[in-house]
Amino acid sequence: MTQLFLAALAWVVLHLLVAGPLRAGLVQKLGEVRYRGLFSLLSVASLGYLIWAYGQAPYVEFWPSSPVLALVPLLVMPVALLFLVASLRPTNPTLAGPDMLLKGSLPVAGFTKVTRHPMLWAFALWAGSHMVANGDAATLLLAGSVLITALNGMRSIDRKRAAKFGQHWQVFISKTSIIPFAAMLEGRQRVTYRDIGGINILVSAILYAVIMMLHGSLFGMPAVPMN
């Protein structure tokens, strides 16, 4: 369990400090390209360490799983996968680096009208739903570290983009929201079925079906508990 705790701590520190308060100084010393390359390498290594440590950790139960709790990820994951698939479309300007200015403005199209951080919401929904369903220490450390960095990442990206884009970013956030559908509910945006995307729904549904079938072999336990 110590290895998993250290791995989770390394993941959180990397994303909250190295990509946060320490970023400006590191970019100044290394340059933007080298910093991004180093951060990507450390992220991959940290994630690999986190997954390995999770596999080695003993099972320590905080609360027992139940059929009711097991329903949470079954219901949440289709939404998380839809957010993930939608985040990979070119209409998501927060996916790439801060060079997405198009003709002096940031595009607000497609799933960006739902939330400007669909990928991070996908990670947060995965983490939160699995923390509820699996009340063991290892899952809480693994998923908890992902949840912390995903939620922090939304604010962190906003701060960085605001510093880079200035007024362009202020106009962009005035038309979008962090919380899914909040801009629509506040009357700042109109979301249609076309924005959510039939292709996004289809691909995420196929991905969900594949994960359901392979969950046991991929992750060591069936998606639907047998008892």
C-alpha cells in the first residue's frame, strides 16, 4: 500500500505543482517545448507507476460493495465515455495547446457548448463513480488522485488560457461553462442534439459495450458483479 500511496502522491504533485505554480519557472528555464516534452514523459511514467502500484496493493475494505453501489459506474460510464469521445473532436479548443486562436477568437461549437472541459469531466466521472462502487483503499487512492487532478485541471487550464488569450478567453468562457449544461441553463448557450453528436453517441456506445465485455480480462473483475 505504501507504493500506491507514493505513486498517487507523485501523480498529484506532478499535476498540481509542476503543472501549476512551478510551471512558469520551469518554462523559463527549459523553454515551452522542452517543458511540455518533460512533463509528458513524467506523466506517462507516473501513470505507469500508479497502475503498477495499484495492481500490487492489498485489498483493504472501507465499505462493502453492493448491487446498488455497483449500478453507479454502470449508469455513469456511458456519460463519461460520451464526454471522452466528444473531447477528441476538433471542436474542442481546450484539447490542444494554447495556439487554437482562429481568426482572433476561440470557436464555441459542438460539445464545447455542453462544457469546455469534456475530457477532464470524463476522467472525473470515471474516478468518482468507481470510488463509490469500490470502497477499498487501493481504489480510493487510485481514483481519488485522478479525481483531484481532473477537477483541479479545469481551473488550471482556465487560468493558463486566460493569461495566454486575455480578452479572447473571457469572451469564450462567457459563452461556455465548466459544469456540463450550466451555460445552457443560464441562458448563455443553446445546445442541440447536433452539438452532442450522433457519431459521438454511437462511438461511445460501442466503446461502452466493448469495455463491458472485456472488463473482466482487462481489469481483473467483471463490470457486473456476479453476487
